[in-house]
Amino acid sequence: MSTPSSPAAPTLIDRPERVPRDLSNEIWNLPNALTLFRIFLVPFLVVVLLTKFIGREYVGLGIFLLAALTDFLDGYFARKSGKITRLGTLLDPIADKLLTSAAFISLVEMDPAHVPAWMVVIIIGREFAVSGLRSIAAQQGVDIPASPLGKGKLISQVVAISLLILGYELGELQLTGTIALWAVMLFALASAIDYFIKFTRVYILDRPAK
């Protein structure tokens, strides 16, 4: 009498291939490639701004604006093609913070009279504080929506950094760049307060009692 054969155990043949393929698809799509390219440009921006040679301001400005353009394009192509990946969601804000932090810190070294270190500390500190709040909320399954003030902060950062880079060579732009830097700091503080209020309301006040 033949005994019924037990079902074949599942094999793991496909698993070693599937994970690398999925990871490769996440990395080598256009939006994520642009984000990685932005990270790749950061050390070049720092080296150019902190190395004294004729025309470094224009070269540095070109690198910075190219990197800032990729910030717009990666989001645009990700939404248009529907390729919003976990890797892209993780890397995009990291790339933004690396770019702006590197630019501001380099400008403090270049021109401390018009780019005070304490203002840059507030701007960069805001980034870490907001990221921390959103991470704490995300661990509890709570999503804190982006603040509209954050868009104003991003635009003011690009304008201020561009003016400050050029202002180092063109003295008449230094005052305008400093005013733009104050605008960045005010946007940073206002958006930080907005995130803190949302965090308090969503994470603390609206949490269901256990």
C-alpha cells in the first residue's frame, strides 16, 4: 500500500535572486539615481568652496544649483512614473540635509562676518529636531504631514545660499544674502514650531488611551 507523498518543501532558489533584483530596481531608477547624484555632489561642493582659486564662487554656485535642481527633478519623476520607493523616501531628505548643511558650514568658513555660525547652528539644529520628531511619531505608526512652511524654508535656503556664494565675490550682494539668511532662520523656526504643534496634537493629544 503506497503512502501519500508529502508535499514538496518550498525551495529557496528564488529568494537569493529576488532581493538583489528588488534592491537594484530601487537604486537604479531615475528618481533615486538623481538623489544619489545629489549626495555625490556634496563633497565636490565643499572642496570647491573651501579651495582658493579664481572663479570658485561661480563653480560652487553651479554645483549647488545643479544639486538643488536634482531635488526638484527626483520628486517630479518619482510622482510621474509612480516610482516612489522606500529607499527614495529615506534618501531624499538625507540628501537635502547634507547639501544645505554642507553649503552653510562652508559659507561660515568662507565669510563668518556675513554668515554667523549661531544662525547656521539654529538652521541645522532645526533639521535634526524635526527629523527626530517625525521619527518618533513614525515608530508609533503616526505620520506627521509636511508643513507648508517647509516649502518656503527650502526655497529661501536655495536663494540665500546662492546669494551668499556670489556675495563673497560680488560685495553688493552680501547684504542681500544676509537678509535672505535671516529669512531662512525665521522660516526654520516657524516650521519647527508648526511641526512641534502637530506632533503634540497628533502624537500626544489624539493618541487613543491604552
